[in-house]
Amino acid sequence: MVSNRQVLAMLDELIELATLDEGSPQSFKVRAYERARRSVENQATEVADLGLKEIQGIGGIGKSIASTIVEFSSTGRVSKLEALRTKYPPAIRELTRIPGLGPKTVKMIRRELGVESLDDLLVALEQQQLRGLPGLGPTSEAKIARAVERLGLTGKDRRTPLVSALPVAEAFSRDLKTLEGVHAVELCGSARRFRESVADVDLVVAADSTVWPEVMKAVSSHPLVHQTLLSGTTKTSVLTQGGLGVDVRVVAPHQIGAAILYFTGSKAHNVRLRQLAMAQDRLLNEYGLFPQDGDDPVASETEEEIYAALGMAWLPPEIREDAGEIEAALEHRVPRLVSAADLLGDLHFHTDRSGDGRSSPLEMVQAAIHAGLEYVAITDHGEDLAINGLSREQMESHRRHIARLGERYPEIELLFGCELNIGADGTLDYDLAFRMGFDWCVASIHSYYDLTPRQQTRRILRAIADPTVSAIGHLTGRMLGRRPGIELELDPVLEELAGRGVALEVNGALDRLDASAEVIRRAAAMGVNLVVSTDSHHVSELKRMSYGAANARRGWATPEAVLNTLPRQEFLARLRARREGIG
Ligand code: DGT
Ligand code: CA
Ligand code: ZN
């Protein structure tokens, strides 16, 4: 049984590799794969259960891709994909994710300089070999070197963005759960702590000891595996096709709590816990909390029991970094942190009226109601965003459409909003009078990533000072693993946000997670209001709310610090009060 999720993952890899092979994301083939991907994404039924003819009958899927899907569902393999994987090993694929090194350039440096890995690239940069190649010069060399450094790709510090790691973790987890005798599969390590990038994925499997060999075998033979690095009786380490390490450990079901506590870390957090245990004449390890001289654990089955025995309440994994959480827990003053269930509205939300939106206003509103939201601000792009933005006339007709939807669905408050573009000098779309017509504006950076920190700070400060701006969207504009964000002076920006009552967005898109957890923590401490938003462009993206909440927790955000935890009427009252205060 092949699920749509698996088909989507297969198509994603095909898109990545075909882009490399064709040298451009604009190639006919790549665009056909992307069209097919969108069609599969929009299917309610499992595509792989259909026959060739039926798959071809779905709009957007041509004959060749339809037969690829059939091959995948009947054999579990895709020969086209396997050929591409051989042609582009993980080390090469990694190179193409570096800004400034598109598929074409990677092809060229591979051919001309024999660059086959990041290490080779570092040598080539060191020896200034890139500047001799067509289309490259000292500036592009410097830009690439800087991107490599800022993305943390060098040497053994190489990290994978969470957005790429989570689907891998889910694929292993889902498949291991189907094995007989497996009780649970738990994600641990930095991915569970929701670090924005991970060195590797850690999974802990609770299983009857009779099936441990099967579990270990299933890990090594998983379809995502490129190479098995270590295969033991309780631990297997593999490297995926995408170059990501995965460590899987099996434990007995009664030890799962101790195991996930240990393997969730962080190391610094664990060290503190072990010291606490020692001060109590006890021993804490991955099997349990033990008396100094005994084999019967004081606690091992759940994390809660172990924390309780150490004199603490359970701690959310996102804050287990030895950054104050241990002291807070011992003094019983860990605040309740925000969770997705607290979030009652979404304040950054697109429809297909934006050029990059993919679901209609009706579908988006129904999805929001289905997700239990009490209010949404529909914030399609302002006119300054090339191709994707709406002209005044389009905005006016959009407004009327939204108003009609609002009448039809009284169970949800539809705020009419806009995602404004912050210009190079901080000016915004339309004019002030037109912008005043919006109920909620999120202002974001979508251009000019290379200005100096001083210039970036100034343009953001100017945007914050605009009376129509309610929130600053994805603060730095970064795309994790692909594009470093803008550099800015943080404190002046946070002071201005706090002073003017403009909210800072916690963007739930996994490839953004912008603002970062560090910025969130600092902002909340400075009294800046936060909003957790999905920035959805499709109905499937409303689930990002839980990612946004996790990142907010990593920044120690409480429900009180987050504006969209307010119920509908209270939120509207806050909005009115702010308007009057400014007006
Ligand atoms: P990373 O680097 O993104 O993979 O970060 P983690 O935290 O996932 O680190 P990893 O994969 O090396 O180890 C997973 C967890 O296992 C770690 O958070 C804590 C635990 N652990 C691993 N090695 C040690 C160790 O030497 N001492 C202690 N106390 N804990 C360890
Ligand atoms: Ca790890
Ligand atoms: Zn947006």
C-alpha cells in the first residue's frame, strides 16, 4: 500500500534531481513534475490505488508520470529515480542547496574542477579556482564562501534543516510502527527539541526483545537508506539518500521513558539531570533512575515519573537546553508554554488571489473553520510583490468577495488584510489612505536581502512606524538551508515593536521558522506581542500552526505573550483599541 504521502515524497525527490539534471527549475520536465505533485496533493483518495488510465485522468498528470506512479505502487521502486540517484550522489545534492550554487554551476564545477563534495568545494574556494570559470568571479566566490559559513555546512558541523529531517523521521517512524511487537516509535534528539537544524535524526523504538533483530533489519533495509554505517543488536545507524544520518535504538517497553529522556537531550540538559540524581545518591542513565546500589529502577517507564523523582515537573522538550529550565523546574516556576490548542486565530493567511496561493478563498475559509479557528486575517500579497501581488482593483473585488463569505460563515471572523512588502527604504504598497482600509496588515521583507545591517534596520523601523502595520512577518526572510536571512540590529527593532504595539510574527512554515527561537525569547522578554501564524498558501498548510507553536515554545513563549490566543471578541476589542490609540 503506497500512500499519497509516499508518492509526494517520491515526486519531491524526482523534482530535486530533475532540477539538477536539467540545470533549471524552469525546465519543462521539472514543471510537469511540480504540476503532478500539486495534483496528488489535492487528491482526497490514494492515487496509487488507481490504474494507469485513472491516474492519467487526473488533471495535471501526464502519461509518463502516471506510469511512474504505477511503477512505484506496484514495485516500490522508480527506475528513473534510481538512475538519477546514481548520477547525483548525496554530496552533490548537498552542494546545490548552497545559495549562489544553482544546478548549472554545480554541473560546471563538477566538470571543470572535479568538485564532488563540500570538502572539494572548500578547497576550490580556498584556491580561488571558481573565479576563472564563465559567469563566476571574485564576488560570487565570496558570496558562496559566506553562504557556506552562514549555513553551518562546514566539516563535521554540517547540519540538515529540520524541514528536511522531519519527513525522513516520519517515514522511518511510520514504517517501523507497522512491525509486529513494536509498541512505540519516538522521535528524540535535536529534532524533538525542535532545533531548526539537526546533525542527525534519533529514533527510539520500544519493542519486545524477541523482535529487536527484525527492527534493526528493517532500519537497514528501509527504502530511504543509502548506506548502513553501523548495525548492532540495539542500535543501527544509517545514511539516507539525501545524506542525512539516522540513529535508531531499540529498548524494552518498560524503559522507554528513560530512553527518550536520555536521547532527547540536550547533552547539557542531561548532564544537569545526572548531577541532580547523583546529589540524591542515585544514578540516571538511558535505562532508568536507579538507587546507587540497586538494580530496581526508581523510575524508568515515563519521563514524567523520572522528572518527578528528581523533584521537577515534566519539561517541554523544546526548552531542554540548560538555558534556565532546570532552575525554573526545581523552583516550580516553569511557565505554561503556548501550544497549538491555544491558538484561536491565524493572522497570515493567503488564498489563490495571491499569485502563489493554491486554494480558493472559500476552501481556505472552510479549512480554517474545520481547524477550529475563530478568526483569520486574509492577507494576500500587496501590489509591490512581482507577479504574486494584487492591484487596487483586484483588492477591492477581493474585499467584496471576503465580505460575502463572512456573511455566509458567521462562525468565523474574516478580517480583510494584506501582506505588505517592505521596500528597500521601508516604504509600503499602495498609499496610506488605501492601506487604512485593511483590518490587519502583516509587513514582510521579500527583496533586497543584501543591504547592510544598518540599512535593513532602518527599513524595518520605518515599516513598524506605519500606522497600518499590525505585525512584521518572517523577520529575516531566511529560507533554512537555502538562503540566510537579512542581518539587522535586533534590539532597536524589538524596542520599536514593543513601543508601538506592533506584533512580531512566529511563522509556522518549517523552512522559515522566522523569527528564530532566540529572537522570540528576547522579544517576549522585552514585552513584544507575538503572533503565531501559518502563512498558509494551501489548505494543507494550516497544520503549520503546531510547528509555529513548537518554535514559540522553544522561545519560552507563554499563551499570554501571544495575541492570537485571545478569543474572537477580545481579539477584536484589542484591535479596535489599538486603532483608536493610533488614530
Ligand atoms: P544534533 O547534533 O542536532 O544531532 O543534536 P542532538 O541533541 O540530537 O545530539 P546527538 O544526536 O549527538 O545525541 C542525541 C541525544 O543523546 C543528545 O541530545 C543527548 C544524548 N547523548 C548523546 N551522547 C551523549 C553524551 O555523551 N552524554 C550525554 N549526557 N548525553 C548524550
Ligand atoms: Ca541528533
Ligand atoms: Zn505570506
